[in-house]
Amino acid sequence: MIEFVPDIPRWRQVAEVMRQRIKDGTYPPRTRVPSVLQLAEEFQIATMTAYKVLRALREEGLTYTEPGLGSFVAKNPKH
């Protein structure tokens, strides 16, 4: 669990944690990242907030989504 900074949206803070995990290899390329529900539980955030996190990572090219399977780290994530 992270300690949230009041002036920064929570989804941005969680997205930064996830970016770091991808960068440091906690989530290697082509591995599944936590689902919306898993992120919501781990970080104690709303599911809509968790959805924003996954959408941001996908838009940045760090992850991709396989319908029905989940989100995965991109083969060559852009750092």
C-alpha cells in the first residue's frame, strides 16, 4: 500500500507505481498485470480509478489488453 499525496490524483500515483514495476522487471514483458479488481483491492481505490490506471498504461504503450484475458506488459514497453 502506498501513502497517497493529497494534491495528485490517485490514479496517477498508482500508475506511477505500476510504471516502476514494469521498468524494474516486477512485471516482465508479456506477463499479466493485475486486473481492475486486483488493483482496487491492493491500493484501496475505486474500480473506476483502477480502470484509469490500466487505460493510462495502455495509452502509453506499456501494456496491451487481450479481450477476455486481461492486460499484459508490452513486448518492448516504452519507458
